Amino acid sequence: MIHRQETPEAVYIHIPFCTNKCHYCDFNSYVLKGQPVMDYLDALEREMEHTARLAPPGQIKTIFVGGGTPTVLLPDQMASFLQRVRTYFPLTAADLEFSMEANPGTTDKEKLLAMKKGGVNRISFGVQSFDNSLLAGIGRIHNTDDVYRSIDNAKSVGFDNMSIDLMFGLPNQTVEMMNDTLDKALALGLPHYSIYSLKVEENTLFHTLYQKNQLPLPDEDDELDMFLLIMKRLKAAGYDQYEISNFAKPGFESRHNSMYWLNRSYYGLGAGAHGYMYGQRHVNIKGVQPYIDATRAGLPLLEQYEISEREAMEDFMMVGLRLLNGVKRSDFHKQFGVELETVFGSVLLKLLDKGLLQRTADGYSLTEQGVLLGNDVFGEFLSPVSN
């Protein structure tokens, strides 16, 4: 498999600190107050050094800094962090995409300048909604004024490649409220929008409320109507739905996330980060202090395991079909040395018969109905669990 030889061209780095924990969030994140931020950045540097020595990077094409909220770092901390990244993962590619997640209200001009000077050239703002009552209801501490101010600040220091995340299916959200949010979001004229449905995850406040029947979610019909509205509005505004939840103007697709969807290898650094290198996936230790301590002895691994050829093939199909262009036979053959239909012929025929997949010039993609039932499609490629 190509994954056993491929040196990653993508880097994910996790900053686990945030101003507060949102009610829906199950990410590995911790409230900033009292956290050893500089000790964590020192630990990150140790992990970068260990990683770069064991798996020397070639030319890096994408870097993504997520969290948590990376932009809770102070300007001097941000500058220090980005200098360390450049030391171990040189920013030499002419078309490098260097993205950072940001929360509205945490990006003043001084911090944005530190980000830009440090090599960041793309910002993804976690907006979620343009309805202040909904924002309060999901535990966000920003309001719509913060969104406008943050985007204006970013533009003023020279950022033009920006994205915002929105959510639908939120408690008490109506189709009309979603439409109003889309009005305001599209009025910004940004090159990229990510729009996800709420998932009630375990170990969140929302899960606790859901278990008590105290979470007023929209019904399935309204949630479907929201998704249909989103696709209609974004298409009419000139955005290509290149992935189930992502919309972009031509040339502004997220190239880092596309590495995941194309099942490519990537470095994963930081507390709780996931990585995929040389046919092995790993997960790092999650706690901040345990992570810091572990880096003093070597790589801060919680677990590491080899991906079998069959698992890699299943992953290829499940993540690749999220892209609206679908999967290519040629890519499958390049990665695995066998024909796509030889491995998944019966599943493909079944999904073609159901009208959930369609043939393309070099493979298969979701139909319009398949986009709406994506999880059902992806599940078909999983091997049955044996007892």
C-alpha cells in the first residue's frame, strides 16, 4: 500500500485551550484559565522534534491548527508557537495552505498580525449561527458583532482566504432562523463555508439534556429542510458543494481537509491529536499535564495501531465518497494495486440499484439522494463484525 511508504505532506496541530466549553463539544479541550500554556508549547516543540527526527518531512503542502481555540494564545505566545512550527516543518511550498481555527472575539489586530507574520494564510472562524439567542443556547460566548469585527480585523491585516463554520439542527432552531443566518453569512462574500448538522455526542451537556428529554431539537423534517435550503442557497450564490458539508468558490476548497477525504497520510501533533503515518494511526495522550510529561520521555502516544489493507480500503471509500466528485478507480488502484470493483463490486451494484451512487468517468459518486443518506452509504463499506 502506498500509505506504508508515503511521507505525510499534511500537518495537524492541536491547541486544546478555549475560553469555555460549548454545550455540544466533545473535542479534547480545556478552559484556558490556569493552564500551563507555555509549558504546553514547549511540549509541542519536543513532540515536533521527536516526530521530525523519526519521520523527516518532505515538502509540506498543508498545515491546520485546531482545538480548542488556537486564537486564545496571546500575541507573543502565538508568535513563539508559529516560529516553532516553521523550525520543524519549513514553509517552503509556494502554494502552502496554512489554516488556523479562530473564535470570533479572540482575534484582535495584534494577534492577527502575529498569525500572518508566522505564516498563517487561511482562517476558519467558528461562527455557528448569526442568531444571538441560539449562540447563547449552545454555550458560545461571542455574538454577531464579534463576528463582523473579527472578519473586518482579518481583512484589514491582509487575510482574504477565510471560512466560517455554521451549524444546523440546533435546539430551538427553525428553518426561518437558518435562512436568516444564511442571508447574513452570504452577505459577507467569503470564499468558503462549512455547514454541519449538530451531533449530540456523549460526555457533553447536550447529551445529558438529551437523555433527560430536555433538549428541544428540531424534528427530522425540519432538519432535512434546513439542509436542502443550505444546498439550494449556496449553489444559487455560486458556491460549489465539493464535500457533503463544505462549499467553496473555485480554488478555495480546503486542501488540508481534502487530505483526510482522500485518505492521505498526515502528522498529528498535540494533546489528543490523531495522526496517520506509514500505514499506522495513532492517538496522543489527551490530558494537558500528562501530555507535557510524556513528551519529556519521547512521543506522547496513547495508542498506535496498524491499519490493515482491508481497513484502508474501507476508509478510502467512506471518506472519499464524502467528496461530491466521488472516488476514482485510478486512485484506488494506485493506492492498493487492485481494481475497485474487485473488492467492492457487490456493494457498488447494490448502491447503484438503490439510486444512492452513480457512475462517473473514472469511478463513483453520491447521487442527490445519496448525499442526503450519506451515512447509510458509508456504512455499506464496513466489513461485518465477527464474533
